[in-house]
Amino acid sequence: MGKVKNKPIALKAFLVDRKTTKIVTSRSFRNRIPLYLYIKLAAWIFAIKDEYPSDKYKLIVHIEGDENDPRVRFLEEQLSKSNIEIYIAREVIKSVV
């Protein structure tokens, strides 16, 4: 067995109050497999959706990884389909209000 070549991707999700623009809650995930990160994020959203309705809170996701990495691009595509505000490597990629 050889060494693992891919670095883990860190995904940080924040729920922000739309009126006060303060972070209400957040969660971090790390893994090498982007689909696993996407599923974990979806499970977290499902768990808190009743407590934090989408009309009062918005979800912002920060992806730490190389923007040329196909795994990061996969996450970007999946999240943008869901109208989620995405940041990659401290650079605004898409903004949805």
C-alpha cells in the first residue's frame, strides 16, 4: 500500500441570521471523499431544518482546498445547484441572497 496522495478537504458550514448577519451555528467536516462531505452536510441541514427555517437563516459554506482540484469543483457544483453561498480558499465564488 502506498501513501495517500489526496489531501483532505475541509468544509465549514455556517448558518447566518438574515436580519442580524450573525453566525448562529456552524459545523466543520473533513474528508478526502467529496460525496461523503456532501452527504454529511445534507444530514446536518436535515437535522437542524426545523429549528432554523430557511426564511430566517441562510447557509454559507466555505471549502478549504485547491480550486483546481476536481473534488472541490464537484462540491462547488453540487452546492451551487442547491443555491448555497460558497467560498473557496477565501475567494467568493457564488453569492446567493
